[in-house]
Amino acid sequence: MTDKDPFHAETTVEPVTALDKKLLSQEKLADGTWKVTYELTASNLSPVADRYTLTDTLRFGDQISVISASVKAAAPGTPVGNPSWNGEQDTLVVRDAVIAPNQTHRYIVVVHADTPASVDGNVDSQCPVPSDTDHRGGFLNLADLTATNGASHDEACGSFDEEPPAPGRLASTGFDGGIVGGAAVALLMLGAALLARRRRTMRARG
């Protein structure tokens, strides 16, 4: 597309499509597995239409296994995501998707993952540092977008550790520490009261 400046010189307007990725939530379920939700957005920032191809790759810690994964469109006008996408063997979300001027396409990625107890607190549960050559860990998710005017990359990650016992709970026995402590204080107070009463009685007799 061309436009004219005040001096009537023709200029070309290039499409610009930007990528953004966010971790929306990570929820530990009752059975010990995790539900992790991400958001992907492709935004055309220009006044001309564009085309893009989008991929999304899961790079979870080595011992974390993916039970299921899905991607779906989450905004009007967003193309239907690839139904066979799983983030591992198949990372394609959409290919050659047409995006209108100043339009945003939004996708939601949901992953159900299993994390063995041995993973809690170790390196596999932590997001990788930039210098990590393997670039894997925690609930890391990588996104790549290729459009007319170039490629862009974004990623999101969540770390997790073993959940600490609830306040007042004795993790090794399951007894409520608050109740046990309160009972001990009550017994001490009762003993002190009985001792004071005994002393008063002995003084009265003397």
C-alpha cells in the first residue's frame, strides 16, 4: 500500500504484527497435577492487512510430563487454532493467518501436566536462566511469530516448589499444632492456680 506525503512523494506502508505471551495462571489440582493457562496475542499495529504463522512450544522441566494440551481462539475474528497442537510433537498454532489492519488475534493455551514429587524444589521445577543452553524448566512456554516484516519471539514461565504445610500443622503427624500448644498453656495455667491455692490454704492453717 502507498500513501502520499505533503510533498506528493509516494511512501510505502509496511505491515507490523507484534507478538505477546503471558502466563495467566497455574493451579495445583486435588490429585497433585497442574493446570497451566497461557495467553497468546498477535496484534497488527499497522493500517494494512498482514499474514502471520504462529508456533507455541512447551519446554517444561525434564521430569514434568504433559497429560493434555489445547489451544483455542479467544477473541472475535481470531482464526481457529490447530486442533492437533500439543506443544511438543506438533507446535503449529496457525499458518498464514490473515489479520486485518489494527486487529488483535487472541489465543488461550491450556496444559494439564503431571509433576512427580521428586521434581518439587529441584532444578526441573524452576524457570531457566537466560544462560541455560538447554533452556528448559518449570512451566516454560515459547512462542514464535513470523509475519511479512520479520519474526518475533516471546516466552512465559512459572516456577513451582513443594507446598509448605499449613500454619499450625505438624507435617510429620498431622496434628494441629495450634490446638496442642493451646492445651499445654491451659495445663500450665491450671497448675499455677492450684499451687497458689495450696499456698494460701497452708498460710491460713499456720
